[in-house]
Amino acid sequence: MGTRVVDYFRHFREPTRTVGLKIKGSDLFWVQLSRLVSISVLLTGIAFGGSSFNIVLKDFTLSWYSIDSDLQLALLGFFNKVLDVLLVSSLEYTASVLLTTWMTAEPRKAPCGASFNDFDVKNELTKPWMTIRSFAKRSDWSWKNVKSLTFWKSLGSWEGWRRRASWKSFGRFVLCLCISVCVLLQGLAINTIAIPKERWFPNRPDAHNGWTITKQARRDFTITHPKVYLETLTWSHETKLATSNIGDKAAPAWAAAVSASRAVESIADMMLEYSRYWTGWQPVLNKNISGSRVWTGLNTTFDETNVLETLSVSGTQVWDVFQWQCDGRHRLAKGSTGWNGNLTLMVPVLNSKCELHTSDSILPQGTTTVNFPYGQSTDPATFTIDLGSIPGRDFPGAVCTFTFRQSLHSFGMWIIKMDAPDVSQNQYWANFTEPLIYQPAQPEDLTMARALAVHADSVLSSMDRLMTPDGVLMYLLLLSRKLRADIPAITSDVHGLTVMMGVLLQNMITCSDSLSPPLPTSLPASPDDIITSYSIQWQIVGSGPRLAWEWAAVFILAVILCCFGFGIWQTFWYRIAPGPWTEVPGMMMLAYNTNNLEHMDDEKEASKMLYAVETEPDTSDTMLWSWPAEKTI
């Protein structure tokens, strides 16, 4: 036979000798079905990733066996491994059919045959290290040669490279290396793009992660819920606690004492918060009351020319809005286990301002007198507290005015894995100057201001008895002067008293029974009665990459799709089964039926030969033939 060069691009020609190799219908069905299923899974995964598909992982029972969310995620990992096995099996089948077509083509009509190196194609398509090893072997890059100076000198010229490896050999190396690396990274790509994982979504754009806000992302960031006003202020939980301990008769006195002690405690840490380096909204109370965490916020930018702003907010408010969204009002909320972002809420606010007593009337020394609300129900509800003089401390007395308002304010908040909410008045040190959006006065505001005045009168009287013999006013004055001494922004006694009295009464609102009125079942018709918040991230189990550059994993999946697609085309085009000689047992049987082959006693010489399978015309026996090749690639 004449000398021939192995041509790896001869694949697109049907072999002439395929006796007994026609694929069975059942084998054809199962091979192609596995590939089609794999392609469907890959395309579905890419679609899930592109649409950021999220799922709801909830525990359920199957035949008395509990299937929890962790097991469901483990099963997704199992399916990922099954896909990996199907991919490797498909590539090995493709390589076997490839070898079969090379070894069964008519050698006298066209280049054909396979060398020893060609039997490594299976490994080259699935193992990157085997791809490199086979290329080095074909190019005679043995360790012995690499150590020699002559080897490196030969690589200094184009002819030296050509002697080591042809373009076709290098092309085979690049193609197989690309495929094998993608096979190795297939699990990573599926996990990155398709496998649902716990994440915060949508992705917030910044200068580093490459995300931009799409219209859909903007909708996902935005939530709406009804604007609901607070209608009542009560402090029944203290009375209930007192009743359960000492009975109905002494319960009011007990409740007043508890409220008084709580009020004293609530202003203990206020000095620290007010003296922080930054100014603006600061938390001055963070307390768990009746199973719900509540906060009091203080705007420390106040000066003597304007009123002091304080507010109250409850974790229950955040939780109620979250649950309202989870009831089907937002597409990401249904399967969400948490959220974070800036949430706008309706909150009760006090505007406080104390001024020195200048009228001719004489205030009782060292006492506090509450004057109940006045005005129309359409006006902001206002009441005053008179602070008596303390001659021994050079304090002539003051009148403090408190206006009860309801306002919208944006809070930073978190709920993680359905745990208790956390709230920040300054959006976690991101915005200290968020302005209050005051709402029109409601008829119920006057009733709530009156309830607050009654409660303040009871608490201040109880605090007076607790702080004998000087009374509560003396301690409030001393605290205000301490505040004035430590903080340059506090310029007078009444300035300090405004802070102390404003925080004290706002804490009473914070410690009331409920700051979260029930939400209606649907959004109101009027836009003025709807609150919109932006931007909200949801804690979900969803598909898609977390960072923009992770979309590079799609290239890996595209290569894998091409591998499956080529396998489907190859099987339909040739309709042959892999020859048994592509495996070791089949090759041994073929060698047994073959006469002695030339050069088989020398491994180096045998590796330079090409081998083909032909049917002997006389006996119809399948035999192995060989002839020398000019160069194997």
C-alpha cells in the first residue's frame, strides 16, 4: 500500500465498509433521546438564568417522608451530575463513531486509517490533561527531548515548529482542549447559570459588578402598599401585666410605676447617641416590647430656632408590609425569605419645643403640669407641659409645646431568612438627613394627642415619686445641663430640656401597644393613598449569575450544546454503531483473526503505522490492515 497522511477532516464522508455495523433502532432511540433531553435541560437552564427564574423551596411530605429544602437542593445537584455523565457518555460515543469511520473507509479510494494516537480521542475530548499529553506525544515533546538544548533551538524557527506538529495536529489540540475544559467546567457553568441558589435579587448596580438597571429590574426594586394612618394610642400591655401579677385593684398604680421606670431607662443612652460625630437621624431607643422590636429616632440637627423632630417605628410595621407583599402583590415576594432596602412607612412624629416661662403667672416650683390638647380636629394636635421654676438652680421655668403629627419616612431595613426585622433611621449610615413628609392632620390625631397627654401626666407623676426628694424636673434639668456641657450645639437650658422632654414623650409613643395598624387587602384607588418604596432587594432561591462577568459561563454551555448537536447529526447521518475494535476486547478479537502485522514488534515503528478494518472478500472475515504513514497527527 502507498504511503498516506492521516487526514482528520475526512470525517464528512460515509465509510464504504460497514458490514455488521448498522446501529439498532433501540440504540439509536436511546442515544438520541439522552442527547435531546440533555439539550433541553441546558436550554431550560440558560432560559432560567436569563429570566432570573426563582422557585419556592418549601418542605413537604411524600409518602410519610419529609422532603426539606436542603434535600431539594441536593437533588438539583444530583441532576447536574447526571447531566455531566450524559455529556461524557455522548462524547465517548461520538469519538467511537469517529474512529469507526476512520478505520472502515476504503483505503484504496481515499485517505483513511487511524494511528495509535487516535485511540486517545475519547480521553482528549473529556480530560484536558490527556489532551496536552497526547499533543506532546504526537509532537515528540518527551521529557528527554525537552531537557536538551537542541529541542529549544528547534522551536526558534517556523520550520522547527512544523517538524514538531502540523497545523492539523495543533488544530486538533485546540479543539479537544476547548471541549475537554468545557466538560470539566460543565458543573460550574450549570451551577452559575441555571441551578437555583439563595441570593439577593435584583442585583444592585455599582461601579464594580457591571450591572445596569433594566425596566424589569426597576419594577422588581419597587413595591407599593396602602397608606394607613395610626388611629389609637394605648398602653394596655402594662395594665395587663400588672393585673396578672397583683389583680385589678392595684393594677393602675403598678402600670404607672412600670411606665415610669421604663421612661427613666429609655433616656439613659440618649446622651451617647446625641454626642456621635455625625448629625442627623439617630436611634435613641432600641427595645423589645411584647415580642416586637421598636425604635425611637431623633433628628440631632435641631437648633433653638426650629422644633425637635422625633419618631417611632416598629419592626411589626416592616413585617406586615413584607407579608402583605408575600400574599401575591409582588412577583419576587412569593418565594422570598427576606428583603432589604429603603422602605417608606407611616410613623407617628412629635414636634417639640421648650421656651422659658415669661408670663406674669407663677408656675409651681419643681413641678410638671400637663395641659391637654386644644384646637380643631383639622389642625395639628398640640398640647403643652409646664415646667415649674427651680430657684436654687437658676431656672425660671419653661413651657414645652408638643405637636403630634403623622409622617412618611424612609427607613433602611433587613429581614433575613424570615427572622425578626431590623430597622435603621439613617438607612445604615447612608442618609442622615432624610426629611419627614408630613401628612394632613387626621381627626384621630387629636384623640391620640389627648391619650398621650394623659399618659405623660401619669408617668411624670410616678417619676416624681421615684426621684424623691427633688422630683423628676430636677433630674431632667441636670441631664439637660450635662447635655449642654458635652455638646456645643446645645446652647441653653431650654434647648437641652427640649431634647430631654421630646425624647421622653416620643419613647412613650414607641412603647405603646401597637404602631402597626392592619393593612387593607388591596391597594386603594387613589394614588395619594399608596406608598411607593425603592429600592428593595429580595432574598430568594433563584437562577442566574450574581455578577455580570459570570455570564461568561454561557460560552461553556454553548460549546456543550454544540457537542450534543454534533453527536445527534453524526448518528443520524451515518447510522452506524461504534465498531467493537474501538474497545480493548474488540481489538483483541480483531487481532486474533488477523495475520501477522508488520512492525508490531517495535512500539516506535508501530506508532508510525495506520490501521484500518476491512472485510476479506473470500472469507468475509473482518481483519486489521496496516501501512506506514508519512506523519501522524
